[in-house]
Amino acid sequence: MSTFETYKRQETVLILLNIAVLAALFFVHISFISLLGRPGFVLLLTLALRFLILIFELLWVQRLNHESTQRSIDIHVHLSIVLNITFAFVAAVSGGTADSHYSVLMIIPILSAAYRFSIVRTLMVTGITIILTFLEVWLFFRVNPPADASEYFEAATVSLVFLVVAIVVWLLVGNLRNEEEKLGKSLDDLRKLQEKLVAEEKLSAIGQLSSAIAHEIRNPVTMIASSLKLAEKHKPGSAMRLEMFNIATEEAKRLEVMTTDFLAFARTSPPERKPIAIRDLLDYIASLTKARLIEKEISIQVECDEKLTFDIDASQMQQAILNLLTNAINASPPDSKIRLGAGMLGDRSIVYVENTGPAIPASLIERIFEPFVTSGANGTGLGLSIVRKIARAHDGEVILAANEQDNIRFEIVF
């Protein structure tokens, strides 16, 4: 918590305490009016004026922010203590008795000083309140002689209470302040340790990613190199030479797909969201896979209201949906149907891809959205990771909503 927030909290408590004590003392006075006498005009004016000043103080404290200067806070602390002492003394003097119960108001500036000042300055404030307590008794007996020694004894007892309260509160606040400093230092140490751990985790993640990329790329590169080397040993136009060239070509294509996926995984940027007619987007994505659908003899059904719009980044969402659709095509058997659709569920937008075929193995379910996890022979394992990054960038998530034989359904919910 910042210095300003701590000050606001403490001052708010002290001001509310002051208001509560004022109200309680006035209630006591009214309740025992036969013993204490009717409150005089000066007392009523003093209490009303102090109440208004406290309300003003409370409003001022609540408006404090980080732009407030330390000097303004220091001025308020000193002015508040002076006002508390002054009004407590005036209320006690105008209370109408030698041992006016309004002397209790002297506790408030003592507490404030113990919160803010050193022990020497706290004792100075306490000394002033003690002097004023005796002065109040002296002034009363000057107007209402003769003097009663017992009243001075009571003033001494009250003064002793003031002194004990000042010392005890100062010690408690000092201990709390020391503990707070220790806690702050511990939090700083933890924050530094956290930053160090995060940096190490990032380096570790980069190392794992680099290792995985190197491993994935090495295989097709090795195949290309060995195929070309073997092709050199055969005559031009021979069946073996053509076969090796075909293998090299296919591996080069696979390498291109892998590098494209790596770049897409690494470069997902914050989405530029705007209202998009989702049905048009789904129809376009379905058309992109038409050749592959015909090749595998698979049909596709687009299910979406033509008037439905989503607030999305069309380019990113197209990439995510296309990845899900490609996976569905690869996993679907011939003569099957894929359902591609979108809709609303409450305040949530949902895009789904549903296909038939074998269920995803249980051993992969918990890790299917992790990079490089795949059950396909030629996949990079980045497709679903890219989908998840795009979904989360849209404040959403991708989930495996169904995973049964002939009922596999992925949903992007945001």
C-alpha cells in the first residue's frame, strides 16, 4: 500500500473516531443534564463548528491522491493536532464543571501524534494536553471559588492516563511500522525472485522451443539430403531417381508447412476487432478447403444465421477456424460429413467444428493444446496451440466439447 493510501486510511479512522467521541460526549451531556447542567451557547457553537471542520477534513482526506504533496500532508497533520487540542480545551472549559468530561477529546491529538511523530514530539504534545487539563481546572475555580484539591488530583490522574496512552500507542505503532518495513523488504525480495524465476522460465521455454523446432526440422532436412544424395547415384530419368526427387519435394513442402506454423505460432499479435458477418467468414473458409474435401470425399455443412455478427479480428479467426477445419478433414473418414457453425449461448459467442472419426486418445486430451503435441504423422503439433493463442487474444478459449467415436467437436468460445 502506498504512503498516501496508508495516510488516507489512518486519517479517516481518526476523523471518524473524533466524530464518534464528539457525538458520544454530547449524548452523555444530554443524558445527565440534571447533573452537568444545560450545554451553554459557547459549548454548542464549539461542538457544531468542530463537527463541520471534521466533515470538511474527511472530504479533503478522501480526495488525496498520488499527486498530493508531502508538504500538504505534513501541514494537515500539524493543523489537525492543533485544532483537536484547541477545540478539546474550549469544549472542556465551556462544559460547566471542574472535571468536564469533554477533556476526553484530548486523547485524539495524542493518538494522532503517536501515529505520526517521534517519541519526543509525542511527549511534547502530551505535555501540552496535560498543562491544558490543569489549566481548565484552574480557570473553573478562578470563576467558581473556592478551589477543591480533589479536582486537581483527578486532573493529575487523567494526565497520567494521557501519558500512558501516548507511550503505549507510540510503542505499538513503532513495532507495527518496523514489521511493515520488514514485510515490505520481504515483498521486494520475493518480487525480485519472481522476476528472476520468470526470466529463467522464459529462457527455459525458449530453449525447449528451439530444441523442438530443431528436432522437427532436422527430420525433413535429413530426408531431403539423403534422397538427393541417393538420386545422384542413379541415371537421369530412372525410376529410383524420380522417386528420390519426389520424396525430396514432399519433404520440402512439409518443411514449408512447418516453418509457416512456427511463424504463425510466434507472431500472433493483438487482434484488431470489429463486427464481422460470421456466416460469410465460415462460407469462405469452407470454400478454401473444397479441393481437400473433394479429394477425401467429405461433405461440409455450414450452420449459422446469416445476420449474426461477431466482434472479432477476421484474419486471425479465419486462421484459427481453418486450423480446426483442417484437423477435422484429416481425421474424418471418407463419405463423412463435417459440421461448421457459429451461434450465441447467452452472452457468449461460439464457433464450432464437428466431425466423425475415431476419438482423440485419452493420453493426448490433456496436452492437445500444447505446442508440438500431435497424433498425426505429418503434423507439427502447432495448429491447436495457434487456435488457443488466437482464442485467448479474443478473451476466450478453445475447448474440446465432445470426444466420442464419430462425435468430435471443438469450440472457440469468447
